[in-house]
Amino acid sequence: LAAIDPADSAKDAKTLLQELLQGRGLALPVYTLLATRGQAHAQTFEVQCQVESLGIRTDGSGGSRRAAEQEAARRARHQLVRR
């Protein structure tokens, strides 16, 4: 318990982005699969996260579609927080 930082959220990037948008009364982000590359056993996914009302579009990549979505959401949230 001593190693747990209460400032760190246990929530993932998609959840944090969704909560931030909902808190501002905005629509949820839309995730679009842009590409899948590689062999079936070692694929890389590229996903776009779009927050239409704010003109935010970010890309993410990862070894799974979920990982790519998380990366794109993290980048979108970063842009949103900087505004």
C-alpha cells in the first residue's frame, strides 16, 4: 500500500477521455481502425480517435486493437487537457 500513489488513476486512457468529455457535455469519441499490418501472429493495429466537436484526431498503434485505441485516447486526452 505504501507504493500506491493516490494521484495516479487506475482508470485506462479511454475511460479517462470519456469521463472528461462527458463532464464537459460533449459527445463520446469515435474510434476507427485505419490499418492492420503483419502476420496473424504478430499484427500491428493502427486506430484513429476522433472528437468531432473539438476537431481532435489522433492516431495510435499497438499489438492489439484495444492497445491502439488506448494509445489514441491517451493522445486525444493530452490534446484536450492542453486546451
